Amino acid sequence: MLAQRPYIIYKLPISRVTQALIGGKIEKVWKNIENFLMTCTTADIESPNSIYMVGYTADEEHGEQPELAEEVLTKVTEVFGEGKTEPVGYLYPANIPLKQTKTEWALTKKDLPRVIDFLIKEQPLPKYNLGPIELIISYDFKLIDPNTKVELPDQQYISNFLIWITKNSCVSASLCFPFTEPNQEFWNYANNIKPFIPFKFDIKHLRLGRSNKKGTSNIFSKL
């Protein structure tokens, strides 16, 4: 959608997909996420846009031991049932499936409390290149004033979080601020919500977005 007015966006560059969530342990990570979403956004923490879990077998070709990964996947199946399993990839050009597999479990918002509880109880999760298990959740929301709880006016774009809850939890975040320039009002708001943001809020990732002169696309510049 073409910007009708300038706005400020926080988003990682294309070369970097995610950043670490603060907290370390899953219960602390999740508490920080809840705190931000409930304090600074319109999101309903109990109703994510999407929620699913992915599990991976060990990559034995690169020396990973299969036993711990298999143990975790067995427990997930016992609690959440059978998932859909497929190879993580195929050898080119023969199109031979790799031995390592991934299994996906489609969940609903009703599963959220028990899947978070399950992951907390399974800590510490074994360390593998992939997985062995990760919960992937997304939220769309608009920003609010944390003091008045009033939605900020003139938000053209929806902000969002794509969250991975796992041994090293991370997020891909897009925060769209309805300020036409980085004035004092913007910085006051940013500093007001900064203590609640569940990741390192690095101002170098802020950009000013606006439509180009032809009105055909949006362009972005550093603040």
C-alpha cells in the first residue's frame, strides 16, 4: 500500500532476518512479549494471527546425535498428536530427499497456554543447528499510548511480530510509527515504550518512509 503520508518504521535490513528476544529462559521471554503487547499495542495475547510448531530430527550427516531430538519429538507427539512430516530439503540435481526431516503441528489459539507451558517444562532444550523444536507465533497490531491506552491516530500500516520460541528465541519485528518526522513527539513516544520492547531497540534500524514523487512506490531514508 502506498504511503498517504510520511511515517517512521522500525525494521531489520534484508540481510538480517531476526533479532534475539530478551530474557533467556522461555518463561522470561514470554513474559516480556506479553508485557509489551498488552501495554503498548492493540494485540490480544490470547489470539495470535497464526500459531504452529515445527520439530526437526538431528542432522546426523553433520555429527548431531539423534537421541535427544527424537525424545523431544516423541513428547510433542504424545501431547499434540501426529504432525505433518517431510524432508528438510532435497539434494540437487538428483532431487533425493535428505535424511533429516521436519514435522509441523498446526495449532489453534486455544493451544497457546499449554504449548508455552510444555516448552517451559522441556527446558533446557538440546542444542542443534535446527530445532529440535520451535513454536512460531505471529501478531498484527496497532500501537497505543502505554499511559492512556489510546490507539495512536493516523496509523496507515499494521505493525507485527513474527516470533520463534525455542532454545534461542528471536523475533522479526515491524513497528510502524504514525509520525511524519523524527520530532520530539516521536522521540518521547519511542522512549516511553522502549522499556517494554522485548528486544534491543536499535535506532539505526529506524527509517522514514514516504511515497516517491511519481506516487508509484514507497522509499525509505535513515532518520
